Amino acid sequence: MPTNFAKTKSLFNLPEQIIYLDGNSLGPLPKAASTYVKNMMEKKWGKLLISGWNKDGWMDQPKKVGNRIAKLVGAENDHIIVGDTLSIKIYQALDSALKLNKNKKIILTDSGNFPSDIYIADGLIKSLNLGHELRIVEPEQIADSLTDEIAVLLLTEVDYRTGRKHDMNTLTSRAHELGILTVWDLAHSAGAINVQLENCNVDFAAGCTYKYLNGGPGSPAFLYVSPRHINTIEPILKGWMGHASPFNFEEKFIAARGIDRMRIGTPPVIATVSLEAALDIFDKTNMPDIHQKSIELTEVFINEIEKKCPMLKLASPRDANLRGSHVSYHFENGYAVIQALIERGVIGDFRAPDIIRFGFTPLFIDKDDVLKAVKILDGIMKNSCWDKPEFKKKQFVT
Ligand SMILES: *Cc1c(COP(=O)(O)O)cnc(C)c1O
């Protein structure tokens, strides 16, 4: 059945008169989430107390929810675990990949990668102290920089600033030919574009659930490990929940079989319940439809801006096959433009130094929203409405 996007839109609590083009940064509230969380607190935690771990299956939640995410990113069943933050999941994945490729010392990434991924890689290298090197090249140079001296290719599929999308399939298969393992960050992919982890033979992948998956602020991350590797890797973060039998409280760490070994500590049960409400919305959709709608929305937006706002310089690829679900422009006073837009009910965001960014979540944004947003942006640009001191004062979160 084709996805009914009017229906999915109706399942979100979107403030009236607001066009929310920031679901790529923090997804909006699914209407059902409040009831789910209230129920969890009052009927489950409130009544079951500690027995909830067994009676309400809280301990199985990370894998159960992981399996729901697996369907959205083309992963095998029982190979995704939910928990912690994306930064931590990248740390675990990168360490595992390095250990599988012990004889080589170079991690390759690109300068468009998210700072946290780069900091995490740098921190891991320092704590391992085994002579690893982080090599950072321009995104366009990645394909040519793959050589057999590289241990791990660490990439974010969709660039958080420009929306440029790497070719996961081609790069992964080229990497494998050269004996390189891959770690893909799906922060700006999961829930928006049609990711195929199994078909692309990806080794490791991780993502967050508060962006296009709409799990709520700080909802837990997820980690994918290919069946090829999961039972051979030794987790760097050996928490009791990754133990084969956590409730034997043994002194010696014995890793659990399967993806459970990448668990660390007690799961964030309440935050994950909110995520479950968000995942319900995906149950009546399919990723090819969502990806197709993402392309339609970003195309309409770019076409309209080309016609109306030539002073905005497209920072995203013009070819829809080369981008994710957000579109960015360079503009020197971009921060002020975004503040003027927010004042008029269009929420986008700003990324230093000069990027204005608009996310198009197919589940709740439609063509009408896109046209209205362009009209408002056009008005701001034509009349320089952004040029006011109060729009230039930066807040901490941009
Ligand atoms: C949003 C984002 C993160 C965030 O990591 P957290 O640990 O969830 O804060 C990491 N990587 C990329 C590419 C992102 O876009």
C-alpha cells in the first residue's frame, strides 16, 4: 500500500501556524508519545516497580526496538541494539573495526563529518595509544583516498551541513576490495532516506533517534554490527549489560552472544517508550515512499528558491540522488535570516560559518508547507527583514 502522508502528518503534534523545517535536528512530538510515556510511568513504573524489568520486558526493549529500526535501515533482524548516545556508539564501532583490522593504522574520514565523530575518533586513538592516525580529506576526495593502508573508513552518509550524500554501496564495496572496514553514521539518514545496510555489506553503522525518527530530545542511539563480525569483536566498553550472564555478577567479563555484547548499562526505558510511539508512525509507511517524497519536497524547494532568491547560494548537491533530506544555502548573514524566519513561523536552523539549513521530513511536511516557507523566505530576502540587531545576537544552540 502506498504511504498515506496526510495520515502520518496528522499523527504529530505540530504547533499551529508553524512550518517545522528542523525535524532533521529534533523531530516533533508524536501525539501518542505523551500517552505512552504517561502509561509507562503511572501503570508500569508506578505499579510494577522493580518487577517491571521482568513483567514488562524492559530488559528486552533495546533489542526489540532495535529490530523495529532494522526494518527502516535494511538491517538483519537481531543486529541492532538501542541505547546510549550516538557519540558512544561510534566509539564502540570504531574501536571494534580497528581491532578487526589490527595490522593497519589509518582511519579515513572527511572534513564534512560531524565534529563529535572526529573528536571521538581522536580520543579513541589517544586512549588506545597504538599509533593510529586519523586522516581527514575533503568529502569529494574520499573515493580517491581509499588505499590498502587504511584500516577503517568512518563516514557520515549525509553531511550535516550540506546534505551531500555519500554512495554507501560503492564506497563500501571499494573499501572491502582494499581490506578496509566501514563505519557509517546514519544521523541524517535513518528515517528519511532508503538505507540498505545488509545489501551494502556495511560492517558497522550507528545513528540517533531524535532526528528523523522523532524519538524525542536525547532519545537513545542505535548501533548495527554485521553478523560477519558480531561474535568476534571484543567490546571496548565492557558494561555488565554486555555480559553473557549479567545477573551472575561474575568477576570476569564474558561477552554475550550477538548484538547484546554492545550493550553497556541499564537501558533508558522511559525515553525508549517515547521512541516506540514515534516508530509506530513508521509502521504504515515504507522507506522507498518516504525517500521518494523527500526528493519531491527538496526539489520543489530548490526550484522555487532558484526562481525567487538568487542571492542564496545552494550549498547542497543539485542532483537529488546525491543528497539527503535537508537543503542548505550559504548566506553571510544566515543566522539573522533564520531568526527572521522563526519570527514568522518557519523554523530552520543555522550552522556556522554561513549555512542556513532546512530539513524536510516526509512524514509531516507537504508541498504546501514548502511553498509557504519559500514565500516567507522570499519576503524576508527581498525586504532585508533580517537586517535588525536583535536577529544578530547568537544563542548557545543555533
Ligand atoms: C546529530 C549528530 C550526532 C550527535 O551525536 P549525539 O551523541 O547523539 O549527540 C553525531 N553525528 C552526526 C553525524 C550527527 O549529525
